[in-house]
Amino acid sequence: MSQMFITFDQSQVVLDPQKPRIFIGRDARLCPLHTEDPSVSRQHAELFVDSGHVYLTDMGSSNGTWVNGVPVRRLPVPISPGMQIYIGRVPLIVGQTQAAAPAYADGGQKTMFAAPPEALQNYMQQRAAYEAQPQQLPTGYQAQSAGPQFQPGAVTSAPVAAPATNAAVGQTNAAVGQTNAEIVGLGGKAAPLPAEYAYRRQGSNNNGALLIALKGDSFANNAVIDGYLEYTALDNETINFITIELVEYHKKGPKNGHVWDRMLVRQGPWKTRKGDVLPMPFQLRVPPGTAVTGRDVNWELRGYVDINWGFDIEASSPIMMKNVDLEQVRDALGALDYRIVELDPYPMGQRYYGKFQPPPQLRSQWGVSDINLDIEYLGANLSIKMEVEKTSLFKFDKKIDFLFDLQQLRAAPKAELAKHFQQYINQLMGK
């Protein structure tokens, strides 16, 4: 590729394969392209070269990165001379020549210099009016405090819904019920308040604190766990990544537990300053055949902050796990007066083994005390096997197995499910 000359405010760099990656922002130590304009974040955006093309990506800024009037998200966008590019409200000028010549040499192409996009102008006006009342901006939750606070230095964003400041914009927004900022997604979201995510656990050291916030602590198989992580920097650090995991600890399983799902909440590296607060939503999927929390099984969410050249931060939040399919089986047998006396999970497997007892009059009649039970998840089905060990009445072990469709099992009325179990038990006992 030919050299590309980038001009931003009073700074200028040459981007080529020998210098393939640069940052843009207010921090002159980290960003070769820098400005003091308050609409630009400390580390606002990144330029990099890949396979001969130049890409621009936003790094989670408050006021956005714009190419040809369209806001850039975290996914890289290819750029070239001739495009209208804004970092916040500061234009980024791209010039390209076929030789190593000044950026404005004759024959070279340059970016277009035009007015900022209308959506950006409207948002800036709305935000300027709103910033006069900082007490109405709960943009971050300060750890150890009694409630939400406005934090000008936090790595969080202003509320999305800011009021319109002129009649024309107000009429347009009133017609659709949204502000321009809401339409384009500017501003991001504030961290959840304690009242919304009341179940909160935290881990910390001298470098920072990681908070795991949940709406509750009980979950079921085949569900999705929605929560928030909140990282608070207690020192100036470089963060490599932040993850959250769903972990099962079984008495007979691995010492460090079995990870059923993991989410990379944020990929780095990036710099943090003391006092920065970063809220991050996450989702984890619970597997279909989870082991129930009990004497042999415990579950937890495990958060992790990887810090470059520093002590990493870990946080864990114990949770309760139940299994709605096993509850259906238990309730159906209970309706027939059959009692499940044991049902234990295999380690790291979607399988249970145990036994149930017929009512006393049938145990005496059949000459059995227990009926063994083996339950296993097989794709979209639930396999159930019942076995009667040989007794004085039975020369050989007697077995029967059958499959349930999981979706139908979960929706089946208790009476219908009990009827099916009774039929299979009758077959097993030769009735």
C-alpha cells in the first residue's frame, strides 16, 4: 500500500506497514494523534493496517466515531481518502500519495472536510444542555458508596435519552418517541443500580475490584444467566481481558471445577486510570442437563481480570442450580406415591443415577424394596431406565427403558406424565 498521512487537530502521523497501529484520543502519552477537545475520549479510537487496508474502530468512546455520517461501533471499518471522518466532533483528515510526500502534496487525495453529521450535532447540543445538571447523570456506581454517583472520570457513558434542545428536533423526536441519541445508540448504558441487581459479590486487590451483579442467585437448566460485571480501577493499569465463567464443582470431578460456559466480556489491552469504573453486561448459557446443587455439587460464577505485569483480580459468586426436568419426574412419581430416595449426578456428565421406592403395600406384594433409576440426556430427549434387581421372585434382573421428548416433557400435565410412568412400571413388574 502507499503511505497514508493522518492529520488530527495539530498532530500528524504517517501510517504504513512499518507503523501499522496507532491510537487516537486526549491522552498524548498513549495517542500519537491527540487533541484537548472535550468531545474526544482519553483513548477514543484506533487506526490499524491489515492486508494493505486501513481500518478505524471505536474503543467505547462517549461521543462516538463517525464515517460518512454513520457511527462506528467496535467492529473495524475500512477507511480511505475521500471519506468524511469525525472523532467526537474533531475531524480526522486522511491524505494518501503514491510516494513519501507531504500529506497535502499535489496529486494526493485527502478526506472531505464537511460539517459534522446532523445526528452528532443534535447529540452534542442535547448533551451540553444536560451536563449543566450533573446530579441527574447517574453514569456510574462507585464501589463502597451508599448509592449511584456522577463520575466525570469514569469509563462510563452519559444516559442515552437526553432532551431535545430545539423545536425542530423536538417535533421529530416526539413523533417517533425517541431522541436522535436513542436512534443511533449514542451514550451507552449506565451500570445497574443495587435495586436492579441486588445479588452482588466482589473480589479485589490493590490493583482494582471486580463486582459480579445478578438479579437473583437461583437458576435452572437450559436457561440464560443475565448479569453485569463492574470493574473499578484502584491504580493505573493495563488490562489484557476480562472473562466470566459458569463453573460446576463436583465432589468426584476436577479440583478447579468444570467450566460449562465462558464469555470474553472485554478484550484488551487497554489502559485504565485510578477511579475508572467500567460496567459490562454478560450472558451465560446453562446446559440442558445440569446437576442440581446438593451434597456433592456446587455451582458458581467466576470472574477474572487479567492485568499486564500486575496481580490479576478474581471474583466468585455462588449460585443455586435446579433441574426442571428432574422435578417433573419426581412430581409424576410422587403423584403415584412412589418416593425417590436417591438421585445423584455423575461428575461432568448429564446423567443421574438413583432409586425410588414403591408404596409399602406394593413392595410387600412385589417382593422388592427399591427400583433403580438411570436418567440420561441424549440430545433433545431424556432417556429413563428402570431396573429391578433379582429377588426371590425374579430369577433375572428386570429392566425397561423409554425416551421422553424434552420439550413435551416440560410442558406435560402432571396427571398425564404420571399415567405414562404407571404404564411403564406395570410393564416392568409384569402387570
